[in-house]
Amino acid sequence: MESFVSENWEILKALRENVFIVENKNNILINGNSFKKCILKKVIIIVETNVKSTKEGIILNDVLTDSSKIVKLYGVQKDGDYTCLFIQYIEGSTLQEYIERNHPLSNETIGSITTELLQLLNYIHSKEVIHRDLSPSNIIYDENEKKWKLLDFGLSFYFSGKEEGSKNYSLVGTPGLFSPETFGRKAGSRKSDVWQFGCLVILLLGGKLKPIHPDEAEGIRDKDLIPDIPENAHKLCRNFIKKCFIYDPYIRFDSNFLNSHPFITYQKEKKNCLQILSRDHRLWVEATQKKKGIENADKTFFFNGDQELKVDTIPEGTVHLIFGNDFNGIIPDGAIPQTVKIVDFGTDGKSIFNQILTRDNFPRGVESLTLGNHFEHDIPVWPNKIKYLSVGTKRNQIKGLCSKIETLKYYGTLKEPLIPKNIPSQVFNLLMPLCNGPIKEGTIPDKVNFFAWGSLNEEDIETLMYLPKSIDDLQFLCPKEVFEKLEKKHIPKNVSILLINGKLIDLDGEDSLLHKNIIC
């Protein structure tokens, strides 16, 4: 007796094991869909279940329903020991074929394709789907609709409201696309897809990946996992890729923040890209650095200060504690539960809180601390887990900070110049927008990636040479007459996003004078 597939479908081409291009011999309908040609994927049934319950079937049929962005699932049919997925056949070229045929691609084409592909990634991530194999062979250009679409969700993961990555430990996908957390046998996530997306942009530029499989990675250095960015990459594109390749997945950009990166916004609407850049860097820092690795950060308690703070006022189990801007009361010993990991005294520096924090009234497990403009006492160092620290304008020196800080937002001034080791060596994001004058050699740690400084006078410009090579994003102010003299040669070559006096500069612009290369 013939099977359903062999009776009704003619195999035109085998793509790989159990995946075929087939022709509809008898013009049968699948779920009411009529089509002549499709992709047939056969998935072996291990446990007897509903035929629609294959992972890819659920994702394509029930979750990702926008066929303008992904291939359409016509239907699912049981056939003996297999579940058969009938998937839309698209006339067109894969991204791999497109790159091979059209290399080298222009900067404009690379930007356009990257922007369109990012919309696809945003779409599946918004639906709580992780693709896990964003290889160029799994992206196709639909010649009929004139759009790029995502293919092959066979390795995808749908976390459906569950904690992302909680079950996603299997080592699957294409060598060269594996993210560092995959090598560490940690759960994959949407951030793993972002790493793979960075690899796609490398390939668009004509670059090469490093096809290392996790099983072969013993002894490999961390930096050897990061693909080299081709020299022909535009500075904004280079910065975009680096945001995809941030080693720590907690602070790696997600697809939503990437969508607001100036490399993308520049393609769409130049005039708004600076506003989006400023807004979204702040949001990114809040969403990633401030809550980095902290579980249950949504367990928030707001204390506005209109009542007396007592030992039992703040609920046990609170993780994120926010004091109102007008709170300036004494904190009783033991009033803040030890479960608290994030403490905000007010918002945007507006808090009037200015009471002494002690080992008895401030929990030792705090990892994120925001102090307002009025706080002038010693910053607590006994919570030696603090990774995020924001301090207000009352400060006039930096000293004695927790050594584990990764984001330091310092809105004070400096009565004395910085010296080496004032700033903890682990700092990744460093904002010092009210600190003016020259940059002293050895004072900015060599892990800093984002650096915002105050004002530089003409005699201070040469001190930019003392910035570490790790810096990708640089912001500072200077007098108008100094700005008009600034040239590309004054900016460290590693910098790929530059804001001067609130103006975004095209570092690949034709003119050597920076003020003539303003993007927005």
C-alpha cells in the first residue's frame, strides 16, 4: 500500500535528509491550501501525539503567522512513522547564493539588507521564538514579493512565556555561528540569535567566520571566538557588529535595541537617529547593566516616604526597591530585606536623600545602586557585588568604589584630577558628563567600551590619545571654535561612534574636518 506522500507527491529534488522539493501530482488540498510545488519535511514520530505538535509545526502554524516575513506552513500530515510538514516553496536565491553572486556588496546594499533582516529577527523574537541557526542558507529572497524571508525553523525554540533559555542547552546549528555562551554549555537565548546576526553582517561584508564547533573548543581563547570585522566595514556598521558580539549575553544588545542603532536608523531616517541613539543607550543600560543577571527583578516595591519606614514596611522577597524623590528619612537597621538586589533613591538624580548608609541598614547583596544629586556621604563598598552605580552632582571625587562595578554613571565633578585605579578596572560603561579638562594617561580602564566625558579645551584634545583601544563609543563637548578645528586624526582609530556637542559624526565622511561630517 502506497503511503500518502508517495501516492500524491513527486520528489523533484532532495535538499538534505528527509527534506525535499516536491510536486503535487494530484492537486490535493492541504488545510484548504492549493499549491503545485512545496518543501516537504519529514519528521520522525518518537512519541504518539497530535500531528501538529512537532516543534516546527507549532512555531509555523500557531506562532509565526506573518507569511510576509517567514515561509508559510501549508499544513501537517501524518504519514506512517513520520509527521510531514508541507512548507511554502519560494522562487528565489538564498542569502548565501546572493552574496556569492554579487560580492562585493556596496555599503548601501549591506545597510539595506541588514535593516530588512533585522525586522525579521525582531518579529520572531517578539513572538518568543529563538531561531538558533541564522545561517545565510536559511534566508531567502522571495522574487515574487521582493522580500527577504526566514527559512527552516527545525532547530528553533519557542519559550512561550517560560523563562527564556530554560530548556535550551543542546548544541545545534552551523559551526561558525555558535555564540560564546553555547561554548560554555549555557542556555541559548535571543541574544544567541543576535550573535548569529552579527555573523550574517560579517558575511555580507565579504568576511569569514571561524567554524569552531563547541566540542572542539577546549583551550580556545575567548577573543578567538569573535569573527574579524572586515576592513571595508563602515564605522557605524563596525559598531553595530560589535554590539552583536558583546561577549556577555546579559549586556549584548537585543534585536530591539539593534533596531535603534544609528547604522539602522541612518538607513531609514537620518534626522532622528541622534535622538534614538541617546534614548536607547540609556534604556539599554537600564535594561541590561542595571538588572544584569538579577532574577525576579520585576519584584518591585515603591516607598514614597509619606509614612514612617519600619522594619516590616518593605515586603520580604522584594528585589527592586525604589524610594521616592522626596524621601530623606533614616533607614532603620534591618528595614531593607536581604533579598533586595537593586536600590534606587529617586529617579534621574532628583532624590533629596542624604542620610548615612551603614552595614546595618543597607543590605550586603545589593548589585545595583542609584544615588541622587543630594547624596554626599561615603558610597557603601561592603556590598562587594555592586556592578551598576549611579551617583549625583554632589560628588567631587572618585575613590574607594567597589571593584566589581561594570557601569559607572558619575554626574559629579572632580576637584582633583583622576589618577590610575580611581575607576574600577571592570568598568565597561563610563559616563562622566560633568568632568572637564584633559584625560590623564592610564586613568580610563582598558575594558571601557562606552565613554562620555565633559568638555575638552583646545589644549586638551591631544589627550584623547590616552583613551584605551577598547572604546567604541565616545562622547564629549568642546567650544565651537575648537570643534571647527577638530580633525579625524585627533580621534582614536578604534572609535566607531562619535558624538561631539550632541552631533553624531560620520567618521568615514570625506572631509578631514569633523564638523563637516555631521550626520545629525
